Amino acid sequence: MSVTSGSDLTSYEYRQVRARILATSDVCIVCGHSASDAVDHIHPRSKGGAKLDPDNLAPIHGVTGCPVCLRKCNSEKSNRPLSEVVQLVTSVDWFAGP
């Protein structure tokens, strides 16, 4: 049985947390570019990560990918912890904010 069901990702509570996170920042945790349209669990739910904890959720580029570097960030991260994902290294510190 899958740990993440479609109804979990469309629940009212999940959508509320997702909206709050994306309102705070749209900088992707994988590539560091803005315009993230989804959130992902930093510590995967399949490995014990908290489902609705805002501290375990962060912006990420979803199905359409990053408009800047064209990476499919959410697909690349999959169910691995963020520490196991190759993050983009650029000359600009996108994580620092404006």
C-alpha cells in the first residue's frame, strides 16, 4: 500500500499548508530557482517524515519542472532525503532571498 495517496495531497489541510509555504517563498529546495509551484516533504513520508508539518515541507518545482534550468526537481528528488539529492550550485545564492 502506498504511503501517499491522492486524497492526502488534495486534502484541505494539505492545501492550506502548501499555500502558506508557497506564499512565504517560491524558491525550490533542489535547484534554488524561483517559481516553484509545489511543495515536497524534506524528509520523505515513506521514511517517517511528518505529513503536514510545515517544517518538513518546502517549495519545489512540480510536474512542469523549473522554467530556468529545466530540471524536473520533484521527480529527481523522489522519495529520497534532501541530503541525497544533487543540488544545483550557481554563482548566485538563490536561497538568500532578495
